[in-house]
Amino acid sequence: MQIGEKIKRLRVRYGLTQSELAARTDLSKGFISQLERDLTSPSIATLMDILECLGTNLRDFFNEKEPEKICFGEEDIFESRSDDMTRSVKWLIPSAQKNRMEPIMLTLSPGGETELDDPHEGEEFGHVLSGRIVLHVGGQKYRMKKGDSFYFKATASHCIENPGKREAVVLWVATPPSF
């Protein structure tokens, strides 16, 4: 962590000059300048004085909160293929298992199918982007084609198969994450 850079951002946010901050903390402008450029380090007591003048405290100052990533690209996608190469799963959002829902892109070759997913808490949503699939939920089969969507509570065993002669692609979202 660049302490000086963070102090400078706080100082600028409050509209203080280095001279004004120095005067409020009984430090020299030169010390504040060196501190902001990470050329010197303050004692804990001095840092506490500076932070108090900047409207914060040690706990909040060092509490690193990374900004939430909102947009994801190709470089973020992780792909896994089945051993027989009939199934590909692309995790569209990295570390989505820590979120409330987990979207994947499922690609099934002709004759390909997902593993049977046991009943669990949560819900599942899917949208067929291309091809044809058969959705199995409990003892029921649902034939679906491009443009169709599904939504169900995951209280029964479920899987998807591709009985067609062409590849099928499904955008599939589970909550909570289970892929």
C-alpha cells in the first residue's frame, strides 16, 4: 500500500494544501511533501494525527476495499471441457461462486450431456442460444430450441442433453452457485 499516495488523495478530497495540513498537524510542509511521495514514513502517533485531520482513523484508512468489478471480457473467462470433448463449460464471471448467482455458457456437442445434478437449494435459469436440448428435471423431459428459456427450483435432480445433430449452446445461471 502506498500510504503517501492515499494521504494525498484524502488531502486533495478535503481541499487542503500541503501547508494547511502541515499547520493542522504541527508538521512541516516538507515532511508532508516527502510523506506523500513515500520518501519518509510517519510514526503511528503522527499518522494518527494526520488521519484525524483528514476525517478518518487507522482502521478505516487501512481497510482495503477493492472496487467491485462490473464488466468482464474474454480474458476473464475460464473454460473446462469434458474428457470426451462433448461438453464445454465457460465460467463467465471469475470467482462467481462467492456471489449469489453463477452464470455459465454451456456448449454441448451432438449426443453430449451434463452430469446429473442432485437436488439442492436454489433456482436455475437457462436460455438456449443455439441448437436443441432436452432439459431433465425430476422425471420430466422438456424439449427446447433456440430462443427458449427455462426456470425452475432445483429441488429435483436435473441435467441437460443435446439429442440433435448440431452443437447446442445454453446460457445457464444457478443460484446459489453450484457449477
